[in-house]
Amino acid sequence: MATDAETGEYLKTLPPKHLEPLWSQMSLLVPALPKPVAEPHMWEYSEVFPSLAKAGEIVPEDKAERRVLMLVNPSMKAPCTTDTIYAGLQLVNPGETAPAHRHVASAFRFIIDGEGFTAVEGQKLPLRRGDVVVTPAWRWHDHGNESERPVVWLDVLDLPLFTYARVNFAEGYGEKRYPSQPVEASEWRHPWSDTQKALDAQTGDHAVYHYRDVAGEPLARTLGAQAERIGPGTATTATQDIRSFVYHCYAGQGFSMVEAASGGETLRLEWTSRDTFAVPAWSKVVHVNSSETEQAYLVGMHDGPFLDALGLRQSKT
Ligand code: 1HN
């Protein structure tokens, strides 16, 4: 056996060779539990919207390719809302255009207020409250607003994945708009009325609807979306999932009890219509509808397809 002094001398010889011992870091690299950096966090719309509206006044169209406030997890840096998911709130004023571009990252949009349009690869789709509209990877897209009021939506992208695989890049289209034709029904547009119908058709106090594309697959190769209905005065059963979620409340009033993977205090995140919150991987979660009379509707964007593609989806049981 070497003495401590000998081991110390030996360890000093490693860094100049760009070597490090695994044995002193093994439990960090292979922890006993999933170890997201993100923490549970709530962005109340009543707090975010005034800042976004201000950006709508002081940040002109030509100074922001996209006028977005990013929802940055308190334990992380932009673009992380969770370890794998980026979310932001975007505002387009009447008459403005968010110019055409395309990129490797995939985007979902959940429309919060107002009415606008997004043109995805030539399909000019309406953006109406509650709709989920998908911009698949590498499709031309621009946004606009032909109404009299600002349109606001939640953007959800797989951007944090590109902090590891640095292969996201974008191309601008030369002109503000990519040529498009108005379309109501599209494989990329999921109107709220269809979602609510599917949720209300399910019996029981907790209904889950998984958004699917025309091939029956999740909406992106990296990200998926689900909507949930929680009956008046009821709570969901506790889940603990390796997926992380960005949740958005479409309607209702309630709270989510979120215990982080690392344990510790359980956070109570109060939500109402238009609020958005982050649920990191492996959190224990219960959603509670605190209204005795109204249904609550949540939409959860998650990284399930990414985890599944890599064979990483595990549960402890
Ligand atoms: C993007 O292209 C949009 O097209 C929104 O509306 C948010 C965040 C980061 C990178 C690209 C959009 C984005 C984005």
C-alpha cells in the first residue's frame, strides 16, 4: 500500500497529462438517483405579462428577431427551463412579422392570448388560445398578427439538448415571410377544442391526452406534449417520472406539490390559468384542483421522446 503522501504525489502527476482518477468522482457521475440541476419553479403570468407587454412597447420589431422572455430555471442559465427543455413567452404586436427562418431545433407553441398566425413551410396557420402548433426541425417559419391586439404564446423548444450536441444552427430566409397559403386544419395544428373533447370524453377525475402526429407518434423526435384534466376538488395520484416537464395551466385553479429528486422540502406551486411551471426529472408530483366546481386543465411538454430514443426511460420499479 502506498502512503497518503505517495498517493498525493501520484495524483499530482495526472493533470499535466490531462488525466483524472475516476474513483474519486464515480458517485457524482453515476449517482444513486437521477440528479437534475433544475429546480421546481413557477412563473405566474400576472408577474411575467407586464414585463412582456413592456418589451412589446420598447423593443421594436426590427430589434428582436423573436420578442421573447425566456423562463430561466433559478438553478440554471438560459436556455434551460428544465435540464432538457427551454420555454419562453413570445409577443407579436398587431401588424408585426417575426421573420422567416429555420433551424435544427424543434418548437411547440401553446397559444395563451390573442390571435396571430404562424406560417410553417408554406402553411399559414391560425394561432388561437389553447392551440398547440408544432414547428418541426428545419421547416421555414415566420409569425404574424393581423388582429387588433397583441398575441402571446408559450414557446417550448429542445434547445438545452444543443448545449451538449452543439449542432443547432439556423438559416434566415432573405425575405420577411416565406410564401404561404392559409390553412385551418394541418398536421401541425392541434386546436384546443379537439384536446378538450378528448379529455372530457374520458371518465374519471384524472384524464390524460397524449398529443400525437398523423403517424401516431409524439409531436417531435425530442419532445412530447400531453394535456390533463383534473376533476373539481380532486388530486392526481403521485408520479415520479424520469421525464422533466414544462407545465402550463390552460384553465382552472389549483396547486402542484413537487418534491425534488434530491428530496428535501416539498414545494407547493400554486397555479391558475396562464401560469407556467417547471417540474424537473424524478420529482414526485401531485396536481390538485382546488376548485370545488370547475375542471382544471394543464398542458405538459416533456422530453419523453428524447429519453426513449436513447433508451433512457427508466422507472425504479
Ligand atoms: C425561435 O426560432 C422561436 O421561431 C422562438 O418563434 C423561440 C428560442 C431560441 C431559438 C429559436 C420562433 C426561440 C427560437
